[in-house]
Amino acid sequence: MITTSTQLDYEQDRTYTLNIEARDGAAQGDQLSGTTTVIVNVLDVNDNGPRFGDNSYTESVAEDVDETYVIIQVG
């Protein structure tokens, strides 16, 4: 199992390369070991809330508009 002591940030680094070495508990000289490389790809999470230019928006809508009618688009 690989764990981190801090949270990884997608905006800072997207890929981490770890060189791993494992050794058994035998005495020096009889010890067996192996190495490998692990590549960790950090996926993005939406950690930013939406932002709007104004605090509120007001629009008028006729009562008989189609249900697919776009009332307002904020971007």
C-alpha cells in the first residue's frame, strides 16, 4: 500500500514517479531485495465552487413558454 503524508494537488503536479525498493528481514548478506517504479497519475476533482459576476439575476418569463426555453445563461 502506498500512502501520502499530504494531499496531492492536480494543479501542482499531475504525475509522480516513485522508485520502490523492498527488502526482507534477513541478515545483511542473506537479504533479498527487489526494486520497481510506480507511476501515480493524479486525477482532477472539482474543488472550485461556481463564481458569478453578479450577486443576483432577474428575468421575466411568459407562462406559456416551452419547457426547453432557456431563461437565462450565466457564464
